[in-house]
Amino acid sequence: MKTRINTRHLMGSLFLLCLISVSTVLTSCDDYVDIVPKGNTIPQTVDDLGEMLSNGSGLSDLNFNIMFLDVMSDDYTAPKDPQNVYYMVFQMLPFVKNQMEWADYIWAASEDDMNWNGLYKSNYVCNYVLDHIADAKEGISFKRDEVKGQALVHRAMNYFLLGNLYGKQYKVTSADKDLSVPLVLESNINKQYPRATVKEVYDQMIADLTEAVSLLKTPVTKFNNIPGLAAAYAIRARYYLWMQDYDNAYADASKALTMKSEILDYNTLSPIMPGIPAYGVNGYDSNLQTNPEILYSRFLTETLGSVFSDKMQAIIDKENDLRYKIFIGDFAMSGITEPMIWTRKHHSGIDVAEVWLIKAEAAARKSSPNLSEANQALEYVRKHRYAAAAYQPYNISDRKQLVEEILRERRREIMYTEMNFLDNKRQNADPSTARPMERTIEGKMYTMPVDDPHWQLAIPLNVMALNPLLVQNER
């Protein structure tokens, strides 16, 4: 009886903390006017602007990470056990339920879309730095070119997320007509913008990253929230992958890996408390600023305790995939009765393993395919992720089968981030890899066909009301 009372108490406490967390995020993202430097805090030197991008006034806004969007993917579903501490959360938070059901609108007209606001708020920090960097006085701790290059990488990351959440997937045949998001390239908070096309956004961000590559001299920075040259190449490789430009994706991924290529061998890790991942993992750095597997991190994050769907479980080797064995589990003594992820933190950005998988896919799909190199890149990731005693290397000679396996490995590697949803959306541009989504929640089936307009989230209703230049996504 005593255990049951404590569990109920904890369930209520966790639920309250979740609500407080959501409320805090929504309040902080009300208006990015809040972060305009004022008075004596106005940056005047390169050092001042560099501080905004590293550990100064802009950090909490700059490093905004997509929140709760992992549940948009049908790789995950809501907890089914009423005794699970997160069951109540999924039942009680309307925006979570809307995302799970792929509703027309995630947020009501009176609510702020935390992701839209947060990413544009981050974009303001980038634009402020870029608008002032040329005229700022020389600094001591920061170099002008490095600061400018970092701001360009941050902005490119913002638009990768914004464009792919609210705009259509890049298709060569229609990118110059399909709508994306407003392309804001200055820190003028009083100007309104229409939606740019998908091509305009991609062209600008490729240009930003190309300029960043020419400016950045530090291959890998000490802290992962500060992008170096390797991160710029990696993010540009991801852009090219999303554009189906596999030759350039391969080239950029290869360049990034010359600067940082190692990932942890999960065979060397061990749970602090066997069978309970919640207690942590020996040998794994859960600090997103210093974790050696991360190339670039957006580490301010919120997520929910979603669980793997049957579809996702079907492609996981639960006995030998160490990502599952070490990091996925329940914590029944705390009211979490269904397996969820622990320690392997949720974050936006890009990890070294994903760069290897970009190289693998691009090598297999580029104009002159190199299946040997694609297999080698895939194997590098796999041999670091599966139990050594049971590991069997692949050598897939059929290109279609090889690409399919690389994509499955991506799903397993990028789990519990917004990238599962975005990657599925990306694959829908190619009929050979297109995959609709579906899931059942409380006995009701929800489906998302490949060409369904709900792959594009609605432009926030309160933003639409304030800006007559915007056109809403089809609902």
C-alpha cells in the first residue's frame, strides 16, 4: 500500500512538472522582441557578438530545440498502460493529442506555437549578429570570421527545421513554386514577410553554409553547441540529401568525417544499474555540450515519454541492438511502466553517426554509385551499435536493398528526435522510398497518406492573424 501511494504522488508531481515546463516554454516564446539588446548591454565589439553565440545573453534563445515533435512520427505512440505516469500527460495536453492524431491545427488561435516562435527567436539572434558583425570593433577572445560563420550555421539550422516543418518537402520539379516559410534575413522586428518558396529558402541556406565554410577555421569546437567547420559541412550535407543532390551530399559528408569521424562503441558501455537505464550508463557522456558523438547540438529541449510503435519495434533487434538494450527501458518504481529512452538525450543538431549514414546513402544513390563505400559507411555505424558476440557484417550488393537497410538504420539511430518525422517526409519525395504513416490510438486508426497536406504543419493561427501577407497551408 505504501508503494502505491508514493507512486500516485510521483505521478501527480511529474505531471505538474510537465505542465509547468510547457507553460514556461510558451511564456518565454511569446515575442522575440524580448531579446533585443537594450541600454548598456548593446553589443559593440566582436567579443560581445561572439558571447551572444556562445555563453552570453543570446544562448537560451539561440539554441532552441524542436519540442515534442518526436510524437509526429508513427515510430512512436502514446502509452497504453493507464498506470504509466505519462498516460495522463498524453490524455490531458491537447497539443500532444493533436500531434499524435495529425490534426488540422496543433495550437488554438489563442495559443503560441512554441516551435515557430522559438526558431524565429533564435533566428533573430543570428540576424542581429550578422547585421552588426561588419561594423563591430575588434575583439580579443573572438575572431570576426568565426563569429559570422557560426551565426550563418545557426541560421541554416533554424531554416532547416522551419522549412521542413511548415513548408513542403524539396522536390526539384516544384520547389520554385511550393511554399515554405518567411525568409527573414535581417533583425528588423517591425517588417512583415510573405512566405518564400522552398527553393528560395534552400538556395539561401546553401549560400549561408557555403559562406560559413569559407569563414570557419576551427574544425571541431570544444563545446558542441558552437558549430565548427565540420558541423557546417555536415549540415550542408543534410541539406543536399534533402534536395536529392546525392553527389554533393556525399562530398560534404566525406569532408565532415575527415575532421570528426569516431563514434562510441556501445560494447564498451555498461548500465550503472543493470536492467534500469534510468540510472545512467557507464562510459556515456549525457552532457550535450561535451558528448563525443555529437557534432552540433541544440540542447534546450522538451520531450514526452512516448513509446515505440509496433512498426518501430519490428525493425529493432531487441537482443543485440545496444541502443535498445542500454538506453530503452521502464522505471516502474517511479510510475513509468512502458519502455522509453533514457540518458541518450533528445536534441536537435547533427551527430557523427548520422553523417556516416548520409555518406552511406549518398554513396549508394549518387550519379556514380559506390556500393562498397556505402556498405563500409553503414558497417562503421552498425559495428559500434550491436553486440559484438552476435554481430554479422553486411555486404549488400543490390543497391535498392542497400538503400532500404541504410534508411532503416537511420530510423534506429535518430530515434526520439524530430528527425524521424522529417526523414519520413523527405523519403516521400522518392516513390521508391515513400512511406505513409498510420497508428491506432484508443482504438481509432489515424492515417497520413504520402501526399497528405498534414505533412506540413499549419502556420500558427495567431501569426496568420497578424500578417496578411501569409498564405495558410492546405488543411
